[in-house]
Amino acid sequence: MRDPIADLRRIAFLLERANEATYRVRAFRSAAKALAGLPAEEVAERSRAGKLTELPGVGDVTARCVTESLAGEEPVYLRRLAATEGTDLDAEATALRTALRGDCHTHSDWSDGGSPIEEMALAAVELGHEYLVLTDHSPRLKVARGLTADRLRRQLDHVARLNEALPEGFRILTGIEVDILADGSLDQDEELLARLDVVVGSVHSGLNDDRAKMTRRMLAAVANPHLDILGHCTGRMVTSRPAGVTGPGDRGHRVRTRPESDFDADAVFAACVEHDTAVEINSRPERQDPPKRLIRRALEAGCRFAINTDAHAPGQLDWQRFGCERAARCGVPADRVVNTWSADELVAWTHA
């Protein structure tokens, strides 16, 4: 017997992974949420009577999937998605993906993500991760509902409670994607940054600053002892979506193409080596940041790396494959990637 709620969630996951439009994902997650609050007998009875669509959040397509699932059949919608999941990774990328034990850059609905922390964590468990670093945005990024110091403190308490209930052997690590401000300082209280397991720092504003200004800004951030990972360092966007079609978790923001920020990459990567700050290989399809030429320069400089998804929805957690493909093509070895380490090893490094 199939579980119709699990099938709906699997469809949503695959849609997220395929970077489909938000409204498609929301249809299946909303239906799963509506049915999860009902006894199984009532769901089955409504299906037999053709009354599933009377429930808020359940439409014709999702009701059909539930009916097929209750009949013991794999829903046609799910079968079609599974048949078009994508190409296999080559041997080098597969080896790197297998070596990864967690993801150091993810978002929840506490900021601009589309799903609760619990859903992100459970999706990471299903993917075989040992940990998930939660890195919601910092307060200056108001468009992304960045966390004030008080909200971040509440989130830390919430994560502590969640970790008590999650499967043994998995944990959520605390973190933040903190804005690198114009002067290179980090957009959160020093006391809170010191408490977090992992701090990712990214530039989200002033991306057109001149080369000298951007270089000074990034060098100051990398030198900050709280910064562990330099996020999507060029800020580029290589693809755009049509108006009205946004990815899951993007909260309606349109993504446009954007050129790379200009900075002295050799100086910044040398500083990353000096301060033992990892360079992020961002796996988001629209970012592909840094470009391969800069990954190679960072590798030659001696940098560590973190292959992260920057996921804003559960299905996007499987985007690490894209980062692994780019890293493998640039010759990045697994022993230079910090999220091939265990959670304890990672936290020992960030707190060193």
C-alpha cells in the first residue's frame, strides 16, 4: 500500500530539484499538508466519494495523484517526473558527491526560504546527509526577511529543540548567511556570531562597486575571525527566469542575469588561505559561482572549499551534484572540501 502524502511530498521535492515554478511546488506541498491533518480513513473515503477537492489546498491534479496512490499505483505525475530526473554524474563528480557529509548553506522560511526548518532537515536525512547548516539571512537584507538578533536567538532555541527530536546520527548545525557590509564588517552581533557553528559571509549589495573598493571590502570580511566561508564570491547570475516564474522558496522575487563583481581574486584567495576561510562553490543553477576559472585560481592558491546548495526549498538540497560537477572539472580534491568532514570536525575547524 502506498502513502499518498509521501507521494505528494516526493513530487514537490522533484519539482524543487528541477527548479520548477513556485506555484507548482506549492500545490503539492499544500495538498500534503491538508491531508496530513486528517485520519487516513477520511482521506480514503473522500477519495472514493470524489470529495478530496472540497478540502482547502487540494486541487484536481493533486486529488488524482492521491486516488492513484490509494489504489496502490505510482501516481502518473510522479512517474513522469522520476523518468526525467536528469543525467548521471561522471565518476569524479560522483566520488566527490559521495564524500560530502552535509551542506553548509541553506535557508528556511524564517528568512526567504519556502519551507520550515523541520522539512529541510528531514529532506537532508533522506539524502543521506549527516548534518545541515541552517544559514538564514542577516537583518540588513530586509527583502529576504533577514533575522534580527532577537529572531536569531529564538531560532537557536528552536533548533536545539528540533535536534532532540531528529533521527540519531543527524543534526542541524546553527549558522547564518551574514551580509558583508560596505566597510567589510559582518551584519550581526559579535556575540551571536561567536555562538554559531558556521558563518557564511556574502556580498548582496553594492555589487557594482569598483575593483579597489570591492577588494577592500572582501579582504576585511575574510580577516574577520568569525567568518568561516566566503559565499558566492562574484555575485553573478548566469540565467534568468521569465516574469512570474520563480523558483521554490524565492518568495516571488524575479531572478535576472547579473555580471560578476570586480575584485582582485588573487588577493582575496590569498587572504582566504591566510585566515583559513573556505571559498564556497555555490551549486544554484542560476549562480554557478564562482566561475570555473576562479575555482582553479582558488585551488592553486591553496584555498579550502565548501560545496553548498544555497537551498531555499527541500528539493534544492539535491543540487550539490551541480557544484560537484564543476568542482571535479576543476580538479578539486575531496580533502580540500570542508563538508566532507564530520559535523564535529567541521565545528572544531570553525571554532579554532
